[in-house]
Amino acid sequence: MLTRFLLMALAVSCAYRPPAPVIDRPDLGRFFEAEKLNGSFLLYDLKKDRYTAYRYARSRQGFLPASTYKIINTLIGLETGLLTDDATIMKWDGVRREREVLNKDMTLREAFQVSCVPCYQALARQIGVQRMRSFVKKADYGRMDIQAGSLDTFWLRGKSRISPKEEVDFLRRIYTGQVPFSKPHLATLKKVMLLDDQPTHRLYGKTGWASTMDGIEMDGPDIGWFVGYVEKGDDVYFFATNIESPQPVPDTFLAGRRRVTERILAELGIL
């Protein structure tokens, strides 16, 4: 009995992972101020097992995921067989929209990189409520409010929330294979997330913007995201930048998400 107790205690102690330390960098706020943006930044260094943060408390607050949800939506589409690879054609529904790039058929890679909202809304409807809920729960992805009436909008408006820290930790679990998705599908996601391939590093990411766009009304401030990771030699760094603004948003809001992030990554010696 004692031996069994000791083995159980050892298993629990081995499974316990102490919280990673957080390095507070209030000086990084100058990059947000330069763009007239309000937000936060969080970085996780996989090798050193530590976070670097600007406004860490805010990085633990929940926000609408907006188009960062396309990361897990892509994986669910692949896992259910609705998508096969990065060349899968996502059909245009024939409805003309203001963004001309959306008015055509496109590959999964194109749809992900231009952030085709109607493409992913159609995919969500094909996945269905039960499968969507099941995969989101298994993947431990934020706190999504998935209902039949909001199946194609729940990541853009309503009560769904995910924090920058949860975004970073989810990306880490994807990278290390600790999610309920197959290796081939994780490899496809990696292909579509690649934004910049340089001799010194590779940048992967996804932007997001919860706003009054594509006919989708929402309450509260606009929410902007840029999440992803950088491979640099044997090092991997996961990041999440989140911004918010009442309407009308500043002219820097759209480009500022990525611009702030890349300037901080350069300041930290990662880019």
C-alpha cells in the first residue's frame, strides 16, 4: 500500500510543471505609443521556458479571438476531412464584397493569408455545432460560446473569449504536438501560417480584427491581434500582440498589429 502511495505521489510530482517566470518589460510600451495604440505583448521562449511581457496582467484578460480562430478552425477542417491540404479549394459563395480579393475561389493557403471570413464561415457551418464544440474542448482553446445561431460568427462577436496568454500557450501546444490533431494536419497548418522565410529566421502568424466588418455587428471596442511564432536556429519564440480601440480606430490600427510586434521582436534580438 505504501509503495503504491509513493508511486502515485511520484507520478503527480513528475506531472507538475511549475509556472514559467515572467520578465516584465514596461519599456516596450513605447512601440505601442509610437503607433497610438493601446494593448499588450506576450512572448514565450520555449528553450528557456520563460515569458517576456508588456502588461502581463492584460495578457491574462480574455478578448474575442477574431480571425486568430482561423488557426484552430483550419485544424478542425483538416481533421474532419472537409479540408485535405493547403491547396484545397474554398469556393466563393457568389456574394460580392467590398474586399475584391474575397470575390473568387481560393486555396486554403490563400484564404488563410487574406483572412477570408466568408470562407471560414462556410467551413464552420460544414463542421457543425457538436464537432466544433468537441474539438475546441479537447484542444482547450479559450472559452468559446458556440451555439447553433452563432456557429459562423461566435469568434467575431458575442461572449467568446481567449486571452493572449492562452493564445501563446495554444500555439506552443500545437508546435509540440500536444493537441488532438494529427501530425500531417499540423504540418499543413504550418505551411499556411508561414509569413516570412529568411536565412536567419522564419516568421509564422495570423492577424485578427473583431470589428464591424463584412456586415457583422459587434458591441464594445475593436479588438486587434497578431499571434504566431518565430523559428530562429534551434530556438522557438511564441508571441501574442493584442490591441483595442473605440471607433473610429486610428489609421495605424490595421498595420500596427504586425508592425508593433516585429519592432518588439527586433528589440528583443529575435528578428
